[in-house]
Amino acid sequence: MITAAMVKELRERTGAGMMDCKKALGEVDGDMDKAVDFLREKGLAAAAKKAGRIAAEGLVEAYIHGAGRIGVMVEVNCETDFVAKTDDFHGLAKDIAMQIAAANPMYVRREEVPEEILEHEKEILRAQALNEGKPAAIVEKMITGRIEKYYKEVCLMEQVFIKNPDVTITQLINEKIAKIGENISIRRFTRYQLGDGIEKKENDFAAEVMAAVQG
């Protein structure tokens, strides 16, 4: 059953019209993520329409956690200086910086993962699957699934949002695009952690950040 609440959520996430949202949910039996994809494919989602527009304004957000033990700088872009100065945009940039501090992504999006890194990861996964005694015929399918999991761990745009595990960073950005009315993109980031590369007692700083955010 397609409820009004479901239609409202889809509309907020995509910026599409109410009737289009209702139709999309009906087409995919109420699956929210599939409904978002359906609207984007039909060119009805606001995020899809704006994704190709140039986003050259924005800001560089800095976040420091734990008395200087983790530091993040991230560049988040939008289309106009006006939007860059809004509280909504600043809040989004801060959330993204905190996400990077807590979840420690290595890349912004999957297209940035070097091919040699992927091949190396696949080799490890292939050896693991074979060592587990999996039939060779299904090993490649398992590798595909595990690579998707790898993307979700190391690519910022595919990570689960630490403040709301029901959405990914991509979905968060799309919601903001629909709300603000401009294309938004995360261009790059740098994350520093005190003592990186120095052998010392392990501290789970990422867990501390997440606890601080969720607390």
C-alpha cells in the first residue's frame, strides 16, 4: 500500500511532483530507493535535472575533533554564492566534514578508485572465497558483491550517513539539491589523524566522533 507519508518522503528526496512520486512508488511496489531511480531515469527528479549544472561556488569546511586528534577539510560546491552563505548549506558542509572524520572514506566516489587498487582487492577477495571452499563458478559473483561492499566502505558518496543510517551520502546530497534548488557536489577532502603512520597504541577515534555526533 502506497501511503501519503511515503509519497511525501519521496517528494522531499527528489523534488518531483506529488503525482509523479505516487506513480513511481506504484511502479516499484513501494521500494523507496527504486522509486528514486525510476524518477531520475524519467528525468523527473530535481536532483537529476540539476546534476549536470556547473557548481563552482561553495565553501571549504573544516572540522576538528578530540582536542585536535582528527582534522578534516572538505570542499563542497554549489552554483551560487548566495546559497553558499545559507545556514542549510553550511550545515550540510559540516555534516559532510563530520562524516569524513567518523567514517574515514578514502575517495569521494567510486569512479575515483584506481583500477590497480580494485584489481588488488579482487585478488584478495578471490583468494578468500576459494579458501572458504566456495565453488569456482560462484566465486566471481561473490567478488562482485564484496566489491560493492568495499565501495560502500571507502567511497564517501556511498557510505551510510552517520546521523541517519537510513540514507546514504548520495541520498543526503540529493535531498539537499531538491530543497535548495541548486546542484551540489563534494569535490575533494583531506583527513588528518594524529600519529598516522607512527606505531603506537590504537585508539578508535572514528568511534569517538560517531559517539559525539549521535550523542
